[in-house]
Amino acid sequence: MNRLLVLLHLSAVIVWIGGMFFAHVCLRPVAAAQLQPAQRLPLLAAVLGRFFAAVGWALVLLWGSGLLRLAQSAGAGPWNWHAMAGIAAVMTAIFVWIVVRHHRPMRAAVAVQDWPAAGAAMNAIRPLVLLNLVLGFVVVAIAVAGA
């Protein structure tokens, strides 16, 4: 059972951190360089929508598997489990903030072709994704350090 929980946990981490890396480092810069706002912003809004849905499921797996492992240890897991859970709580709050405060307005702006508003929302999303990406790498380092 523990190996299955670890597999689910790591799969969720890979989806979330890998997706943030791809979106922030690969997709957005190329889209910004090659596409005008009328093409770029609908693409990014749609891609982020699909990614955020996947992250939602990844979070269910991540929190479920992590909390189950912690419960199996009667809450006395290693120090790094508690550190990872604390940072994951911050990352989850940032993710929810991105979706509710910035992505939903971005989608609404794209729907009415309000490119300045959609662009402003995208510009607000980028540094938050970068912050979560950095925190995600910190969590991975903590996981390795405590192993």
C-alpha cells in the first residue's frame, strides 16, 4: 500500500511541477514571441484551463496520498513530511488564488476579446506560477534531503 501511495504522490508532483515548468519556461515565451495577443491569449487561457483541471486532480491525489501516509505514521512522520505539507499548503493556496482571482477573469476577458484585460490577468499569473515552481523545487529538495 505504501508503494502505491508513493507512486500516486510522485505522479501528482510530476504533473504539477512539470506542467508549471513547461508552461512558464517553454510555452509562454514562445507564444509571446510568435503570436499576437488575439491568438496568444485564447491559446494560453485554454491551455491553462486544461492544466489547472489536471492540477485539481493532482492535488486530490497529492493531499490524499500524503495525508494517508502521515496518518499511517500516527502523525509522527519524518521532519521532511511536515515541511513538505506546510509548503504544499502554501502552494495550494497560491494555485487557488491563480485560478479564482486571475484565470477566471482571463477567460472572461478572452471571451469578449478584451486583450488588455486578458493580458493583465496573464501577467498576474506568471509570477505566481514562477513562485509555485520555485516552491515545488524546494519541496523536492526537502524530500530528497529527508530520504
